[in-house]
Amino acid sequence: LSKDKSDELAFTRANLQMSLGIVHSKQEGSDFSDVKAYYESSLSILEKINNQEDLGVQNLKGKIMSNMGRLLFENEEIEKSLKFFQDALKIAENTEDRLAEGMRLGNLARAYGKLNELEKAIIHFENADFVLRHSNNIIERIYLLNDFGKFYDVLCDDREKAKEQFEQVALLCRKIDYEVPDNVTAFLNNQEVEDEES
């Protein structure tokens, strides 16, 4: 960040507002409008910084937009969440933050799935997996592939494709000695029973 003290102060305040929003969102019974206000305040503060191209400013803006998108998504404002996810994705691509890019592609995939835009969802899930595979973040891939499996199972009614995703999840979990999610274990065990019966 520039040596301008007012920029440094604004950056710190924006980061604090975002952090307060995150903490508030995790509290039981948190109010959607309060959390949204923290994120909006944080974005507004960032806009006052002179050096908008600063990597730290860009990364923080991407995080805030991603958090705002998730907040809107969780409150069933899916169309609105898309804009924030798309803007956050552009920032991750521009700053070459591959982990953030993969996670934001995953957020877009989930949103498109929720809107029943299945082809767009599949493309975004596949792109997210590709990017996360190359970012070497196995935990985020586990979360993504688990959601991709649920997507195929529930929205596409394609148990074979779901099985492929869930098998990947189980394999990755074993690779890092991470507990396989219950839904994956249940699905794969049920699939084995179905295969034996046919």
C-alpha cells in the first residue's frame, strides 16, 4: 500500500469492517442486514483509497465481494450473489490468486446450480476443480467435489457422475488422513448395495 497514512488507515478500517461482518455472520441468530451493512461499509471505505491497483486493496476487495456473495446466496438472493461472485472472480484472475479463483468458480457453480442452470454449473464446477487441482489445496477440492457430487445426485439425477465425484472425495480424504464426509460414505455404501443387488 502507498505511504499515504489515510490510505493505510482506510485499508485497516475496511479490513476490520469485513472481519466484523464475518464474525457477526457466524453468530447464532445473526441479522442478515447487519452483516450486509458491514460488508457494504467495508467496500465503501476501500473505494476511498487512492491506489486502487494495489494488490492488497484488490485482494481485500475480492474477499469482501466473495463474502457478500455467500451472504446473499445463503439468504436465497441467488441472482444478486452472482454479480458479487463474478466480480470477485475477476479480481482473483487479475491478481493471479489461484486458490481464490478456484473457490470463486465453485461459488458460481453452486449459484448456477441453485438457479437450475445446469450446464453453466457443470462448466464452473469443472473449471473450479481444474484450478484447485493446480493450486494444490486438497481441502478446498474435497469441499468442491462433495458439492459437485451432491449436484449430480440431486439436481441432475445422475448417480454415476455423483459416484465419480464422491469416489474422488473419498480418495482425497484418505490421501491426507481426513475424515470422509458422512454423506459421501452413505452414498458410496448405498451404491455398493445397489451394485450387488443388480
